[in-house]
Amino acid sequence: MVRPWAGPAGGRGRSWAGPAAGPFVGGAGGPEVARRTDASRTHGADPVTRGPRGGGLVSVPSNPHPLPLPIPKLEDTIKRYLRAQKPLLDDGQFRKTEQFCKSFENGIGKELHEQLVAQDKQNKHTSYISGPWFDMYLSARDSIVLNFNPFMAFNPDPKSEYNDQLTRATNMTVSAIRFLKTLRAGLLEPEVFHLNPAKSDTDTFKRLIRFVPSSLSWYGAYLVNAYPLDMSQYFRLFNSTRLPKPIRDELFTNEKARHLLVLRKGHFYVFDVLDQDGNIVGASEIQAHLKYILSDSSPAPEFPLAYLTTENRDVWAELRQKLASGGNEEALRKVDSAVFCLCLDDFPIKDLVHLSHNMLHGDGANRWFDKSFNLIIAKDGTAAIHFEHAWGDGVAVLRFLNEVFKDSTQAPAVTPQSQPARTDSSVAVQKLNFKLNDALKTGISTAKEKFDATVKTLTVDLIQFQRGGKEFLKKQKLSPDSVAQLAFQMAFLRQYGQTVATYESCSTAAFKHGRTETIRPASIFTKRCSQAFVREPSKHSAGELQQMMTKCSTYHGQLTKEAAMGQGFDRHLFALRYLAATKGIALPELYLDPAYGQINHNILSTSTLNSPAVNIGGFAPVVPDGFGIGYAVHDNWIGCNVSSYPGRNAREFLQCVEKALEDIFDAIEGKCIKT
């Protein structure tokens, strides 16, 4: 399959990495800031999620003690906030925003910051952002489909005959359960994020760290800026779901449940994948049960229940109450507690745009969007993970995806020739039946109408820029991620004539209960550089343009490093605002400033990830007049997967991105910019 890449992003709240404005995370600092490595397994992905961003796994003793997530100094946060506002405001607006910042820093902001620091000291078991972030997600009342849930699609199995739907579904299910078993046995080693890969991502360091006692090896790792990633989110991958409740949803996990939930044609099936002793059920039995489900010829239900998970959360909470009290309590409990949800689709995938639409939203009938993740497998074996975002971020999901891909392709449980077990699947597999009264049927029909109308407005399009990628850019000493981000700034300037709020998510999983931080790619440097390329290319020599690009790259590298180390401004200001609200303090003026609203209305929501297991990923825009930009800078090409609603033109934006990349590469090669 062809392969571009994408991740999600934020504004309202979404991100590979995290939301509120959150996306996945970007990629390379200086020349290449952060990367994940691989020692014990040859698993390397490339930069994967920024911040901790990078590629494979390194063998370190398990049971890490991650460092506490730092709270930045208030003065640093204000400086960083003003630097990010500068390219978005005219001089008059900027002066007003400066005033708001000054009075905040010397007044209520100072008090709130002191309270936040004191509160953090009393809650050493977690991070200052964890509680507010869960609240932000769980209190949001919008549908989680498109607004929050992203997807990441697997590459096909390299052995084409293994892409048969039944074979791949069996192998991926078994590999997912093997991952669950490894995780619960405490044997899953944390990934390590290298802030300075040249020093710590080396064979010498790995050999040395093996001889240090486990209790001290963490400190040895920290000394060279190698951070074992926090794994506190992982347990929510399995047996978990988001339950709709009035005002604020809840996360539910029941690790005792042993059954898998399978959706096909809008029907619900469950069967055990773990036996009473917690061992994996034989692969040939799992294969037999899946074959039985695939051979069920019943027509699709007239009122597919899954549409309810696409509703506004308060509406769904009320309908769920009716569903439970109408004799469906036990069936719902089976859905909620299932190890995970496997969705089997009855059609092949036509192309990458079809793939994005299907894995991001589908037809709404064959997904349980509240589950921590849905593993979706189409008729031709095309597979993806669609995940709910409140419980966790892209780092945990990508690790799971990488391990499932590696295990299912390198140690498959069944072959295309394997015969399913001779077992009575009609006894082992239970088809769940839901009793629906008229109110529920009406609720389902209304949800379907709303869902259909909304997804109709979403456009997805993509490009693959083949002229070069990471290898070429690094030779020029340019951060590949900074070049991609500069291209987005140039493209938006060419298309709409302005510089707008831009979000790139960065994981802070290097710290205990870290979530994400925002990188703000729009800067005075990208604005100056974009204007030179787009508005007056003939006035600048290739050498001058190269110097401007170098400045953009250096500054982007600095922002990336700061964000990965918990030194951005977005989460800090968010936590101070949240604290004011919980204490019943009137909202400080800084937050009422139109400029604050504008910088958090993320028109360009961007997220990147890069892994040998991933074909493409994506998410919807986080604001109605925005773009959702998933991208990846590969060794020799750049992929970009963009979504938009009718207020913006994704196809034209991508044409402008392509023109921007051509111009950047021309300037690097010393050629004139074509007008």
C-alpha cells in the first residue's frame, strides 16, 4: 500500500499525543532532537511521538520511577506565551496582550501559580496536569467521533497471503492478547526517550546500563538525558470503556473479564479469549469462532445500537440509562468489560482516502466508539486502530500498535493454511441481543441522521512529496519536522493570506503521569520566512532564504526540546485557569483577552508519527474552520493527510503545501524560486 502519514491534533481537544489543543507529536529538533531507540529488540521506528518522540524500544529495567512533571516558572510561561502570540497579532493587539500578561504575572497569576506549586507538592503520586486533563476530556459534551478520536492504520502484512481477513484477524487478536499478558506480568519494558541521542542512544551506554543495579539505573539514564517513559496509561488499553454520564463521563475498567467483543454488520458477539487460568485460548479456536461470526448471514439490524456512541454525551447518557433499565444491563456490561472491540468490515479498502474515512468514522454502525480502542479489519485485511482519547495518548497506542504488528507478522499464531479447531462455536460464541423500546429506536434513528449529516461534510485528501525527506534535510542540518511545519505556514499564507494559531502535540511521557504539551510552530521566524518565499521570492537570494530556514529550524528545535521537558506554556496556563475555576475565582483578564481565545482556536492542528508498522493516520479538524494535518517525514519522501470541513479547501491547501516544499527544496539547492 502507499504510505503517507498522519496523526491528530488539538484545539478543542485532540491529539495523537494529547488534546485540548492536542495532536500527536512532531519530530526533529536541532538536526534531530528526540528519538526513541532500540536495543533489546530491533524494533526501531523513526521518531515516533515527539517529545518522547522517536523510534524503537531500548531495554531498561522495568518498574521505572519517572521524574515528576515540572511546573514551569510563571515568568518563563509568560515570555513563551508572548513569543507565540507575536506572529498572530498586530502591534496594538500585542501591546494589550502584554498588559494583560503583566498584571496577571504580578497579581492573580502569581497567587494561582503559588497555589498550584503547593498543591503539586502535596500530590507527588501524580502530575499537575493529569486531573485537569482527564476532566477536560471527560467533561466535553460533543460527540467523541471526529472531535476527539483519531486512528492509526497498520501497514499490510509483508507476506500478502497473510492479509486474508480471517487469518489477519486471528493473528492480530492473538498478538494483542500476548501484549496484554506481557503487560500484566510486569514484563513490558518501558520505552526510552533520548533528549540527546548522540550520547545515550549508543551501544556503549546500553552495555554500561546493564551492569548498574536496577534501583540506580534510572539515575544513570537520567544523567545522560535518557528518560524511561511513563506507563501509567497502559492498563486502560484493555477491558476499558468510556461511560457516558450527565455532565462528566467516567472511565470504566474490569480486568477480570476474559471475553472479546466482535462487531460485524452492526451485530455484537462475545467469546472468551482467555481461559479461567488466564491463559490464551488456542489460536485455532479463536480462528474457528471468528470464522463462525464471518459466516453469519443475518441481515444488518434495523436499529444499529452503535450509533448511540456517536451522540452528544448528555443525550447518550440519558439513552444509556433507558437502555440499561430496559433489560440490557448484562449485555452492556459485556460490551464495557470486553478485552477490546474487534470490528470486522465486509468490504475491501479502495484507496488511502477511503481508508481514512473508514477508520476515522466508517458508517457508524460497526464501531463501539466508547471502547478504549477498536481494532478494525476490512475484507482485504487492511487494519487500523481507532481510539478514544480521554484515557491516554498516542505514545501508549503506538507502542501497542508497533508490538502487535511486529508479533503478528514475525510470529503469527496461524498460517493461511491453518485449519480452525473443530469446536462448536454456536455454543462458545454469544450473540448479544438488545431490547429496544420506541424511545431507544427513535434515539438510534436521530443519532444516525446526525452522524450521516456530519460525516458528509468532512473532506480528506493527501499528498506524497517524493523529492526527498529526512536524509536530505539532515544533511543540510535542517530539522525535518521544522521544514514540514514551515511548509504548512507557507501554504496557509499563500492560500488565505495570514498566519494563524497552529498546534503540534508533544508527549510529556518522560515524566510521571505526563500527558502532552503543545509546540507552537508559528513563530516570528516562520512568518518572516513564509512572507519572503510567498510574497517576495525575487527579492531574496537562495542564500538568504537558506539562512531564514536555518533560523526557523533552530527555533523549532528549541521549542520541541522545551515542550518535551514540560517547559511549554499551554498546559501551565490551562492548569492555572482550571485552578481558578475550581476555587470559584473570577476568570483572570488574561483568559478573557480575545488573543487568548484566538491562539487556542487551532486552525492548523498538526500531528506526526513515524513507524515501520504505520501506513497512515488521521483525525478531523478541531475547529470548524480548521485543518486536521497528519504528516510524516520519511527517509526519502514526505506524506501529508489532511481533513477539512466546508469552510476550508483541503485539496487546494495540499497544492500549496506541495508548492511550498518544492520552493524550500529549490532554495536549498540554490535554485531560483518559480513564481
